[in-house]
Amino acid sequence: MSKYIDAENLKELLDRKYKEFTEKAKKDCPLQYQYMADGLEIAKQFVDSLQQEQQEVDLEKEIDACWQNWISPSNQSSVEGVLPKSEFYMYARHFYEIGLNAIKEESK
């Protein structure tokens, strides 16, 4: 059994229920069913937002920005001991790879 929900099936179910509730809103308890239909529409929009593609990250640029903002010798007053830039890059890449691997494992 997959631990992920098929987003397209979920959106189809939300659409069917939305139509059902809007029809009921025309006949019975208009506000109650309209609120339920509105909630389903919001849920569908949320599912759509989760399906958007993740932006690519320029890792080298992000590491460099982090180095410049937090670790560089010009910021020594706010950092205990300064790490050489090459070591900082090595650690940053290492933990980035750990994060990527964890994401890949979760999606299996």
C-alpha cells in the first residue's frame, strides 16, 4: 500500500463532492451546504498548490551567500571561530546531500 495519495484522484473526489454540495445548497440548507462546498474548493486549491514544481536551487550561490552573511572573517564578531571557506563549502554540500537523500527515501 502506497503511503502517498494520488492527487488527481483526490481532486476528482473533491470535485464530485463540491458538485453534490452545491446542488444540495440549491435545495436544502443553502448556507450549510455552500460552506461545505467552499471548504472543498479551498482543499482542492491547496492540493494544487502542493503539486507545483519545486524551484531548482543554485547550491553554490546559496552556500556563498551563507558564507558572506554568517561565516566570513568580516563577521567574526558574531561567530565563534571562523571556518575556512573550503571546509564550510564541504560541510554545506555534505548536509545538503543528506537532506536530498532523506527526501528520496521518504518518496519510496
